[in-house]
Amino acid sequence: MNYTHTMASPLPVEEMTVQILPYVIGLLLAWPVVTTTLRYQRLRKLQKQYDYSTRESMSKMTDEEAFQIQKQVAQLEFPFMFIKSLQFALFRTYGIPTISTLLAKTTQFSGPETSLKRYTDTSVLVQEMVGNDPTSTRAYLGLARTRYLHSGYRASGKILDDDMLFTLALFALQPIRFIDRYEWRKLSDLERCAIGTFWKSAGDGLDISYEQLPSGKTGFRDGIHWLEEVEAWSEQYEAKCMVPHVKNRETADQTTAVLVYMLPQILHPVGLQFVSFMMDERLRKAMYFDAPSAFFAPIFSAVLTVRKLFLRYLAPPRPYFMRFASFTEEPDQNGRFFLKKWDAAPYYVKPTFWNRWSPTAW
């Protein structure tokens, strides 16, 4: 008996496209909903874990809880803008002549051979305080080292108490401002309270006086209350003290050289345009910076907007194993920790084959 085997003829491309198209459209429509649900799931979990739903309850937030909440903001939710906001917070302090003049006198920003090291040292100290449990030895050492480095200048009156408070205020306020302006969502009251609680405690550890604030002597109800008062005070301080000065420009030039150091030389002008774009008019005037060109300003604005929308509707949340961590989590056999990422020269970076020969190293 003969059997004839015949193969089914494939569907025409047009017919296959018609059959698949509804599924593709459904996936495209569902994907933003899925990513939105996943992105906000972490915030909902955080709010459930720390049940501070009212301002009255937020007064009970501990330093440890504030650290853990801010850590999630910095490592998982908004790592890029969080670290950039701290860098620009430090940069903004150089718009105050009493700060920039002292830095110029120390010659630590006199050239790349010193400015790169000084920038890295400052970043390491800040990240040691931000990235480690406030009761840990590393956090204590970061605070103690920072306090020691400033003690002589403060005792001699070269560093003003108001400048210390202003710098602390920027480290607390700039992450909130940058995230609210450029990220895929704004910070919740819980997260804002945590940031305020954390940096208020850091200020206590650095012996920074709050007497200039209305509630400095009577105490603050919660982290948000501290943020509100320090923001109002710092705005008044800026209006009074952030004025044009040649030392502002000198310090800013050395710092921007650090900020664009990792860019190819041909892109340095673009990097400087972006730095100007991220500055407000008051800071530009204080540093004698020109406004960004009419060509670059809308491009930068569009890029940041596209990034915000992409993260909001298309990108799934960052998984824990991809969390942003500045340092190696375990010390080597000599008890040393190493930076995992760097923005300027690779100080404190482990000399591995990749770190030495990767494209970044070139």
C-alpha cells in the first residue's frame, strides 16, 4: 500500500502577520502597565514595611530606618540621579566666595595633579557616610575623618558655621530636587522624611549647629520639618552670599575639568555645556558661566525627558543584584575596600586586568 506524505504549506507572510499583529499590539499596550506596576511595587512594599503614614508617626523614624530607606533610593530606585545630585551639591558650594576662596588657598584645586585626588577623597568620605549603616565602624570613621579634616579650619574661623550648615543642606536637598525634576517619579513623603532624618543626624555627628534655624533650639518634629526649615534658610543664605567672585570661577573650572575628565577630549565642550545647563541662573552668575547655547539646551532637556519617560513606562525596575554600590562589599586579605566605579582618576580602585585595560582605562 502506498502512502503519500504531503507537507502542509506554510502560511503566507501576509496572513501570518495578520495573525501575530493582535498579540504584538496587546504586548505593546500591556508592557507599560506591567512596568508601572512593577516599578511602584517596591515603593508600596517600602511603605508597608515602614508604617509612617502620618506626620505624627514620622517623628518616630529612627536613624537606622532612615538609612535603610535612603539606601533603597540611592542603590535601587534612582542611583544615577542620586549620585549626580551629590556631585552637583558639592559643586554648588563653590558659588559661595568664603568657600571657594579657602579652597583656592589650600591649592587642592590648583591643577589636575591635586584636584582629581581631592575630588575622589571627598566623594569617598561622603559615600562612606551614605552607604554604610550609621552604627557601623565605617560610618563612624567617615564622620570622624570628615570632622577632623575640618576641625582646624573651623577652630581658626576659616570655615564658617553657616557654610558648614549650607553644605549639609545641599547634600540633603539636592537629591530631592534632582529626583523630583529629572526622574520617573517624585519622592514620597516617607522617602523625604528619611533623607531629612539621615542628614540631620549626620549634621549632629559633624557638630554642625542648627541655631540659625527657627526650631534649632526647641527641636524638629521629624525629618520633613528639618528639611523645610533648612531649605528656607539655605535659600536666604544663597540670595545673600552666592555672589560673583573670581575664586568661584577658578574653583569651578578645576571642578568641571574633573567632571568631564572621563569624556573624550572632543566631547569636553559638550560636557561643559551640560554642566551649565544643570546650573540655575544664580549659580551661573556667581561663577561667571555663560548660559548653555540655544542649540544644546533643548537637546539636553529632550534627552532627560526621554530618559524619564523610558524609565517610567518601558524599563523594568532595577533588580537587587544590579544595585548600585560604590565599594566592594568585602575587604581583601589586607583589610582594604576598593571603589567599584570612578568618575575621575582611578584612585582606590582595585588593579584588576579589566580596570587596567578596559575602554574606560584608556
